[in-house]
Amino acid sequence: MGLVLFLLTIGITVHGHHAAVAKATAHEAKVSQIDLPKDNKKSKSDLAADEDKNAPTKNGDSKSYDWKKSSENKPYPDPKLYPNLTLRVSITDQRVYVMDGTKKLYTMHASTGSKKSPTPTGTFHIQRERGKFFYNAQSKEGAKYYVSFKDHGIYLFHTVPTDQNGKYIPEEAEQLGKEANSHGCVRLAVPDAKWIYYHVTEGTKVEIH
């Protein structure tokens, strides 16, 4: 949470909920449990990953989706076959569409930012910051398989929220596809976030509208 970076020796440790991991590789990034630094220039309400449970936005639909399973009952597309692959996030639909030009390859259920802390709209690109887990002691929430798309560790794709032990929080996960309730990030089902983490490369276009 916040762009706070502490690089130690061989094991690179990343502090904060949405801290950048600019010099870490995808498999080296680790996150420890500390509070935000007092001199951080952003207020708590400005930070992307400090999930705001009191300001959900009713978008998406009323169905319930299994956040432990892939959003679609079919294989994920192979990015190597689609050099123009794009992740298109629809705030109205609460979906992430994996696109090849105008062709929809895969649809993921999502939960984007609340009205109070919206997900930024526009065109972005996947950045190098990614990791398998983060946790913020202040907000008491974390997530797995995060990948940055804006501000180098501030706005991320990641799984539904977890506690400090990496255990998923069911009441938060059940908002997937129905409510926009994050603090700016794009929450996804566990397998969907994992696929992005392992297969969507730096520089891939992200469109949010």
C-alpha cells in the first residue's frame, strides 16, 4: 500500500500493501507486514489497496460467482498466439475482457474501485511490478498474484482479498462480478489473477472504461 520500497540483499522484501517492486523479479518479490510510513504524501483514502468496505458501488449483476474457480469453463488464451492481446476492464459490467483486437477471447469476473476510490480510466500498460503476496497491517487486508498496471505498484490486478496469513476473506470475495468495492485495484478470481501473473507480460495494453 503506497509506493514504499525497501530492497534487502538476496531476498528482496517489499514493504506495504501496494509497494512497488521495481528491481524484483516476479518470483523474488515478498511482502512483509508493516504500517504505512507517517511521511507518506498520500492520505489513507488515496491509497489504491486500502480496501474501503463502506463505499461499494453497485455495478455488474446480482449473480454469485465462485472466486475459487476460473471465470469461464474453457482454457485461458495463450498470449504467445496473440501479440496484440489487451486487457479491457469494464467498470459497468465488472468484468475484465481478454481481447485480441475486437475479438473477445476470455471474460473474467471482477470488482473494481468504489465510487469513493475509483479505478482510474484510460489506457495503461502492464508494468514490471508483480508478486505472489502482499499484506497491509493497517488495512488488515492483502491479496495474492498482483500485477501493476499504473503508478508502479499502486494500481494492480490481484486476487480477492486475504488476511495476514493469506487466507481469502469470503465476504469480500463474494462481491466479485457484482460490486465495485476495492480502493482502485481490480480484484479477480484466484485462477484468473494467477493467469495474469504468470502469462501476461510487461507492456501488455490495459484499457479501463
